[in-house]
Amino acid sequence: MTVPAAEPIDLASIVLQDDPPPPEAEPEVPPAVVHKPEEDGYAFADSPPDPEPAPVAEEPPPPPSPRPKPLKKKPKPVDLASLPPLTSNDPPPWRRHLHWLLVLALVPLFVSLLSKSDDAPFIQRFIESAEQESPPERERILSRLDLDDSLDDQLSLLPRQRLRGAFLGRNSKAHWLIAGLTIVVYMAFFMFLASGGSAKPVQVLLVGLFTSTVGVGFLLLIQILAAVAGGGMIVRGGILTLILFVFKLIAFSYNAALDPENGFLLSFLGFTLGVGLLEEFVKSVALFWHRAAAEGRGWRGLFIWGLASGAGFGIAEGIMYSGNYYNGISGPGIYVVRFLSCVALHAIWSGSVAIFLYQKRDLFGAVDHWYEWIFPTLFVIAVPVLLHGLYDTCLKKEMNAVALLVAFASFGYLAFLFSRLQSVDDRIANKAMLREYERRKAMMT
């Protein structure tokens, strides 16, 4: 193949050739501004629109992180020496058994009932007392003596108004001083029993004063009304007939109790339904008020109220017996028996009523009408009423040893009730002490 010859290139003409004019520039058009609704800025029209972002699924919020638990400070070891000693808060032993002093108060009664009485008949002692005077005085006394006169008139003939061996004169008021001394002794005893704060001195004194005045006065009024109604006829008339029947029953009971011709069973029936029932009811009136006013409290306060009520009744009875039967006639021993032993016996019976009333307090929870009180009240006082009636019957029949056994059995009944409630207190106190022990044990671990 033949290649044609190339034309020669003039380099000098190319170098000296003028430069071509520059091309005309196209006029600039300002870019159009469009508003993007999804943005607050602007974009050029020739800029391609931003692609819409694909919807992103919302992720659930992360669960809240648990708050860090505060670090428990390790308790400091407890110094056992700084804690009070474990105790069940029981009453001291002397107070737990202080009620046994009531047995000691029955010792004069024990001596009196088991010893033979050397008292001569009244007329013999009167003549012996008159013979101690001068002959003219003796003749004056014996010439004026009339056995049909009252006891006060007969004793008023003697210069000192008392028989030989009598402790006090007939018109003496010294038995009131004995009663005052008895109040001091028994109040001290009650306050030692209440040293734990179960009863207040003023309240205890007022309870005894209430029973010895209002209670005894009410009892005397019932006896007077019963004596008046005893000879009346029963008429038909609803509630009035029932009241009259009750008074006639009381009158029959007192007559059966006091009639020396009646046998043991009839006398026991009279002393129980008459003397025992009425006296124990009168002594328990203040206790029923305490039961309602002191709901939820312990039993010791009610027990002390019962002792005080019985003691108040016994002291009032001692004052009346001294003025009517002892002054000018009896020696000092009967005053000790009446103001110490008999007061203690009345306190024992009413104290038993108080404890049993506390144990059976639920019987009175739904009482709405007056007649609904009858059965619970009789049930609560039943045992002391029976013991009271049996004791009086044995004294009437001169069964002194049996009467003494009844007196000590009365205290045994009281001690039994007392120990049962004290055992309940002990169990509660022991449980409380065990809880305190567990608490202290947990503090040490």
C-alpha cells in the first residue's frame, strides 16, 4: 500500500495567528425558589426534591430502670447491758398473796366459835353487878328492877350502865372509835392491794361509804316494807301484785330465819332468800356501776371495790350491833370478832361477787330491759348468797364448827377465783415477755 506525502506545516504562521474571540456567555437565570412544606428552609428548583424519608416504626420506650435501693446500714451491735432486763411485769410476790391476810382476820372468829362461852344469864350478871355496889345502892337497884322493862332501862339502873365484865357502857359511843380504827386498817389493806394503780383511795373510800349508808338504809327500808306487807292480802293488779308478793316472800324469809322453833332446812331457806340474798345484792350495787363505767379495764380494780363494799357493810353492821346488843353487856372479844372477822367475811363474799362478775361480764352486754337483769344478777351472786345463808343458819343452830368451816370455805372460793384470773394475767405477761425477747434477738443479728 502507498502512503501519500503529508503537506508541510508552517509553524511560524500558527504561532503568529490571532486568538479567536471568546464565546458569548448566556444570561444567568436566577434559580426558582420553591418552599418545601416539610422544611422551614428553601431549595433550588433545579435541585431534585429530597426523597421523603420512609416512615420509621416507633420503638417502645425503654422500661424505666429500677431505682437503686439504698444501701442498708448495718445496725450497730446492741449493748445488752444498756437494755432493761426482761421481765413479765408481774406484781411483786407480796401483793400477789396479800389477800391471804383475810384468813388472819378470821382468827378471832375461829377462837370465839371454838371456845366455850362462860357468860352467865343476864339476870344473874345483873344481880352480881348490883352486889358490887354499896348496900343502899344495891337495894335501890334491885327494888327498881323490872324484867319487863327494856334493856336500856334495866342497864340504866347500874351506876356505870354496864354489867360485870362488859367492855363499854350502854350509852357509850366508843364503838364509833372502834369503827373508825377499822376503817383505817382496812383502807391501808386495800391501798396495798391497789399499789399497782388499780384503784384510787378516794373511790375506794366512797364505795365503802355508799354501801354503809345508802345500801344499809335501803336494806332497812326493804325490811320495814316487808314487815308491813307480811300481814296484808294479795290483790290482783299486775305489777303491784308482783311487788307485794316479793315483799311477802321477804317477810316470810325473815320470819323463817329468826323463828327459833324452825328446823335447819326452813331456817336455811329463810336466811338464804332473806338475809343472804338482800345483803349480797345491796353490796353488789356499786360493783355493777363499776362494771359499766370501767369497761375494758382490768379486774383488780373491781375486786378492790368489792372488798371495800363488803367492808363498809360489815362496819355499819358492827356499829348497829354494838349499840343494840353489845354495849353494856359483852366483853371486848365480841368487838374484835365483829369489827375484824365479820368485816373480813363480808369483804370475802362481796369480793367473790366482784371477781365472778368480771368473769361473766358478757352476760350483761345485751341487757336492755330491767327484767333482763334478774337472771344474770342472781347467777353472779348465787354462791356467796348460799354461803352467807348457810353460815348464819349454823350460828343460829349453834353449829359453831360447821359455821367456821363455811367461813374458811368462803375464803377458799375467793382464792380459787383470784388464782384463775391471776393465771390469765401470768400467761399474757409471759407472751409479752417472749415477744420482747424475740425483738431483742432480732436486733442482735
